[in-house]
Amino acid sequence: MKYNKLDVVGVPYCNKQSIVSNKIEKREILNIELNKTGSKTITIIMMNPSKADSTCSDRTINKLITFFKKQVL
């Protein structure tokens, strides 16, 4: 699923690389700038990340975006 253009600014940054003869991918960072006023930075460390990257989101990432857009930061 695509990112909601109303929730994010620009294109999310994803550092994703293929390893082990292109059979396994690793993602070290997924950076998403929320369309929200304020200057706080949030870091979330997740285990077993899903397939979300710079072009496609997923259910877990969408839940995090919705949660942090509602917060007063």
C-alpha cells in the first residue's frame, strides 16, 4: 500500500540492501517525515521489520504514523 500523501512530507528514505545472493534483504533505516508541526524526532526500534520501504507502507508503519500524528509533541 502507498503512503498517505496527507500524512508524510516528501518521499520516505529507506536504506535497503540485498544480501546473500539477492535472496535476503536488510533494511537498516526507514525515515519518514510526518506532515505535522513541531521539530521533535522520534526513534523506534523494531524487530523483524516488514516490507515497508520508501515507496510502500504497511499496516504496522501506518499504525505508528497515525499514533504519532495524534500526539502533541
